[in-house]
Amino acid sequence: MQNAATAARPSAQPLAQPDWALAVKVPVVITLYFWLIKIMATTVGETAADYLAVDLHLGLVATSVVMTVLFVAVLTAQMRARRYVPWLYWLTVTLISVVGTLVTDNLTDQLGVPLPVSTALFAAALMATFMFWWFSERSLSIHSIATPRREAFYWAAILFTFALGTAGGDLAAERLQLGYAMSAVLFGGAIALTAAAYYLFKVSAVTTFWVAYILTRPLGATLGDWLSKPGAEGGLGLGTMGTSALFLLAILALVIYLTATRRDQLQEGQQDDRQEESSLA
């Protein structure tokens, strides 16, 4: 999350960045745009997976194979890039969202794993990833994503957040019968509380960043279901193709904006006051 003073500072001409900022492979300055794209990417992950598997009749297995191959190719390009490239980074996030959804769907639909079990399994896998990441690198701050090993931990954690969010969102909306709209309100409220913990009570930026990141996945998933499902199932009936296209266009517009303005990169007047675990994630 971003410091209020930093968020209020107008965009300026890019200044030569310090070495650490040039090496970081993810957005350095976390703005509202970051969270908007993240939520929309999670929504696309939910609706695009359903569109490919169900509406286009590719089936869950074929869709999983195709999207996994595509994701691995894009992730390889992201890992090989020498710097943060907005379109490549967000394409990787969008594809990992689709793959994370498909992982959960395969466990549920193909292997019959109950949602409470898969939710618990992905939560444990995510905690294990954070634990190994911390003991290996002594930091979970995204400001430290400047080596291949740290980036590998980063993308592993993100994959598990998407799979966990899909399972948790489905568990709340379907298994617990809260409905899509109410589930979205529930997860949105949890994100608001996380923001309050950071801004009002000065809880660790790294901790609140990752909590918010995890919660945006079930928020996006339930929003996607709410928008795409027919009215008889508690949705607005926009369909998976319409919802996916709408959000992909919005993501594209914001990524073009960030590429042009570099609002998510270090700008003139912003100091290299990074701190490892208290830094603004």
C-alpha cells in the first residue's frame, strides 16, 4: 500500500532511478491503479477460465493445458526481462490468475476435492512459500524482487494466492450460500479493514500488502461470477465473454497509461528511503 503523501504527489518527469529500483522486476510505487488492475485481472481469471472451458466447449483439461503452456511462456519472458515492463508484468499476472483458477477448478471438478479442503491446502502452501521465502531472503517486501530467486518466490506466492482466492471465494459464495454479491461485500470489507490497519494503526506495510493481495482474489472472483452469471443464479447476466472483454479492455487502458506516465515507477522528488520490512509494499 502507498503512503498518502506519495499518493497525492503529482506525476513528474522520470528521474534516473537508483540501482535497486532499476533491478526490481515489479511495480516500485503501489498506487490505486495497481489495485484496480489486480482486481480486474482476478475477475478475468474467473470469467475467462469459464468462457474457455464451458462456453467454447474446450473442456477443463484442454483449457488447463493450453493456458498453462501460454502462462509458462510469458512467465519465462518476464523472468528473463532485465527490468520492469508494465505490459509483460500485467500479462503474467492475468495469465497466472487464469491458471490459478483452473488449478482450483480441476481439484474440485475433476478430482472431487471439497472446497474447504482445497482452501486449507492452498492456505498451507502459501504460508509455506512465505516461510521459505523469508528464511531464504529475510524479506517479503516487493521492493526486494531484484534477483531470479526472489522473483521465483514472488510468482509462486502469487499463484497460490490466486488458487486460494478462487477456492475461498467459491466456498463463501456457493458452499456457505452467501451469494456472489454478499461475498463481494464481505471480501471488500475485509480489504477496507486491512487498509485501515495500515493507515490508522501503522501495521507493517509488507504484511498489509500481502493480506490485501490475497483478499483481492476472492473479491475479483465473486465480482466476476456476479457480473457473468445469469439472473436465475444471482448474477447480472453479462456473460463470461462480455465480462472478460470489458475488464481486459480496462486493464489494457490502465497499462498503457502506466507505461506512458510511469506512475508506478520512482519519479522525481521521490527519495530512496526504502526500508526492508517497514518499506511501503
